[in-house]
Amino acid sequence: MEQGTVKWFNAEKGFGFIERENG
């Protein structure tokens, strides 16, 4: 899994979006 800040996560769809620390 990529490291970074998780902006949101949809448990129903089973995916989320991660903001990478390196832009």
C-alpha cells in the first residue's frame, strides 16, 4: 500500500484515495 495521507475511503466500494507525501 502506498504511504501518505488517506483523504477518504469508501468501504462499500472497497477503495480509497491517498494523497502522496511527495506530491
